[in-house]
Amino acid sequence: MHESSSLTQSAAWRALASHRDEIASVSMRDLFAADPARFERFSASGAGLLLDYSKNRIDARTLALLIELARSRGVEPARGAMFSGQRINNTEGRAVLHIALRNRGGEPVEVDGRDVMPEVRDVLQRMGDFAERVRDGRWRGYTGELITDVVNIGIGGSDLGPAMACQALSARAHARLRLHFVSNIDGDHLAGVLEKVDPATTLFVVASKTFTTIETMTNATSARRWFLAGGAGEADVAKHFVAVSTNAERVARFGIDLANMFGFWDWVGGRYSMWSAVGLPVALQVGREAFGELLDGAHAMDRHFVEAPLEENLPVILALLGVWYRGFFGATSLSIAPYAQALARLPAYLQQLEMESTGKSVTCDGRPVETPTCPVIWGEPGTNGQHAFFQLLHQGTDLVPVDFIASLTTSHGLAGHHRLLLANCIAQSKALMVGKTAEEVRAELASAGFSGEALEAAIPHRVFPGNRPSNTLLLPDLSPRSLGALVALYEHKVFVQSVIWGVNAFDQWGVELGKQIASRIDAELAGGTAGEHDGSTRGLIAAVRAAANAQERG
Ligand code: G6Q
């Protein structure tokens, strides 16, 4: 699939390496001073989103070299391979077609010569019908009461997307329906939700692509037991449990009526699945039409990704800047700073999207990667982060690029808040970029009445090195459409990076080992024969068993 020749030996990479030496000593302050059109030069729009990437340690040559890197690594043919349904997930032998789920243009999308769009439209239609029936009250619980609470039981890709989107779109939430998300196998998670809801008015959505995931199956089984203990009979389960899965056999075995199963396909990766039936909670919360707008926004970004020249292509630009800092500046993390409370779960969502996709050490053909791959992705909504970890962003010893994300408009109607929020967002990216020199600090302290030793001693603490890079993404609003475009932007960014680094963005073998060991340890904790372990694991198992025994006795 992807380019298998050496990345670091390529002409484009080597040109970037020597260019990096030239630009290392250049300050963004100077670049802005020298070029009044820097914002215009280094900003681009797509699918309604504006990306300002002028506050990066780049000049026109950097961008040209980065674009050349993308071109020489085959980003364009790789993009074509994904969109045409080739099995680019080579370690699992699967096509990767989340773009088909939001293909609003009417063209066929084929896997092995078969158009998948009729099935996609059929499930979307059924999801929409179901969501509307629950919302308008035609779908009721077993006592005839209206549904008031929806509990999504799922984890990872079957949780983070819909949980993030439901929070992002909560301003448009249905007045009666409360959405809950249970993912953790820690019983506190499910128990905390169950104590707030009534079996007669609660709908459980059991979301699991495989329908074998231990956390989800354990939570779903407990939820079913709780439901039956509330007085309902087996026949009532169908009114309160629906499934989102690719595994009809397991769904039926769990006792969910297949008429209430919403399917998807092996060519939808878990962390790319919020556009599929996995998005059912979102459709329940905002309705069929708004869910369609979410897909429209993602589709608009898909078109932008396919049609915009690489130089103006938002996902390509974001990807290349990430490769630049990771490969040439030693940046080990990327901070995501949404200046929008509604996007509070976006950093967690992107954490999975990026780290599970490109957190790899071997290339598609199994060779060790030649450069660092995915950085650590982390973040919190601004302005909260400013009062916590932004200290490190401004004055810490690491270079941490930041993606600032904000909506130009809001719907809450509270006077003054939004202007202050945006002022802070813009101020932070400016402060990171300009910093504050010792001379500036000296002048400031002098005019505040400091002098002599006290003044000199205070200076180093108040200096900001500046020259710290960031992107700013402005959304027109927090609508489903804008959210769809934003998420699709990051999906394609990750894809472009995977092509450049030569890794498979669509498998996740790194999550398997822990699962295997956990099932062996669980058997031992339940009293099974002790296995061969290192001293630490033995000691921890003994501590857990001793605590369990003590709890049993007392
Ligand atoms: C995502 C991963 C992973 C997956 C969960 C849940 O890309 O594959 O996060 O979504 O492990 O899997 P199921 O949907 O099969 O329960």
C-alpha cells in the first residue's frame, strides 16, 4: 500500500533536515514583522472552517518542502486508494471507508466491485426512523411510558465519538431525552447511571462492533439483569435494548431482537465509526435531520480533502506541520485546546483517533519506522487550561505545539462571555508566539517601580521565550455541520501522517497483549491456578486476593 522506500533518505526529507537548520534560529516575531501578509499567506479555508497556521515556525520554503514531502510520499495516490475501497488496512485485510458513511453525493462507493451505498443508506434510514420514533414518543417502554433516558453502553470507538458529539451538540438536545454513556468496566460507572434512571423509561443502546468486548458485554449483562429485576419480563427486553454491531449472531444470543439491531461493516474502524450506527445516540439526541447535517459537514471536508490542492488542503497542512515538529523539533506532544466547553471531550476523542492510529513503531510492511511517529495528544478546554498547565506551554522546557479550536458564534445568550472567551483564545496563541524578552520585562518592571537588584532578580522568572507554535481553527458555529467537518479534518490529518510515516492508521495490535494477560489474571483472581509471573505481578495479585478474602470474611 503506502510508500515503502526510506523516508529519511528521501530527497524531500533531507531537504527539510537542512532547511530546519536554517530556520531554527528564526523567530516568528521577525517573520511576522517582515511579512505583513503572513496571515493571508499561511491561512486556508475548507468546509466552512478557517485554519490560521501562520504562527508556526515555517516560511514559504518550509511549506513548499513539506508539500513536496507529501507528494513524494504518495499522499495523493494513497488518498485515492482509500476512497476507492482498496484494502489499505493491510494487516487486517480490510478496506477503510468511513467516507462512504457520509457520502452525500449519490456516487457509488465500491468494495470488491460492489456498491456499499445502498446498505449504508438503508441503515441510516432505519436509524433515523428509530430515533424519530423515540423522540416523538411513538416508541415507548414496556409500561407504555415515554423514554426519558438513553444509556449507551460501549467503549473506545463505540463510546468516545458519540459521547463527544452528544456533548458538543447538547445545545440542540431533545427536551425529554437525557443521554448517558457507560464505558468503564468499573461498576461505579454503570451503578452511577442506574441509580439515576427508571427501568420503565430507559433505553439501552449496546454498541459493540464485535459484540465480544469484555467491558461492554459485562456492563450490558448487568444492565439487563437490573432491568429484569425492576419488574419487567424477558419479552420486555426488546423495547429497552437495541444493539449497534456487525455481529448479528452474538446480538441474537444476548437476547436483543434483530429487528432492533443497527448494523455496520468491517470496513468501518471503531475510532472512525461515529458516522455509522455507532452515532445512534447522536441521532436520538439531535434528530435525524441534524444527524444528517453532521454527515454533510464531514462530507464537505471529504470533498475538500480530495479536491483542494495540497497547498490549500487543511488536513494535509495540519498533518505536515505535525510531521515537521515531531520529526525536526523533537516535539513529543500536541496539545488540543478547544475554546468551547461543548468540545470538552474532543481532546479525549482525538487522543484515541491519533494515538491508536499512528502510535506505531513499524511500517505497513513490518520494518521499524525511521522517525518518531504520533506524539502524545492531550488537552482540556480553554480557558480552564490557562489556569492549570499553560504555564508549561509558555515557560516549560519542551516545545509543545497547540491546536486552538474556537467557534465564532454561540447560542447560550449570556452577555460578554463569548467575546472574553475568544479574546483569551487569540491572546494565548499570540503570547506563545511573541513571548516576552528580558528588555521588555525590565521596562515593565521599571515602570511598575522596581529597581536595582530586586528588578534584576525578577527578570528571568518573567521572561517568556516565545516562538512557540500553534494553529488556530475557527468554526462558524457549533452546529452539527461544523462538528462533522472538524472531526473529518482530523481523521484525514491522521491519514496523511500515516502515509508519510508509512504506518497503518487502521489497525491497533497494541491493545491486544494487555487484554490477553487480563483474562489470565482474572482467572487467577477468581481462584484459578497461579500462573508464571514476575515478582511485581505476583505481589499485586496476592494483594488483591488478600483484600478480597478479608472483605469476604468481614
Ligand atoms: C477503535 C478500537 C477500539 C474499539 C473498542 C470497542 O478503533 O478498535 O477502541 O472501538 O475496543 O470495540 P467493540 O466496538 O468491538 O466493542
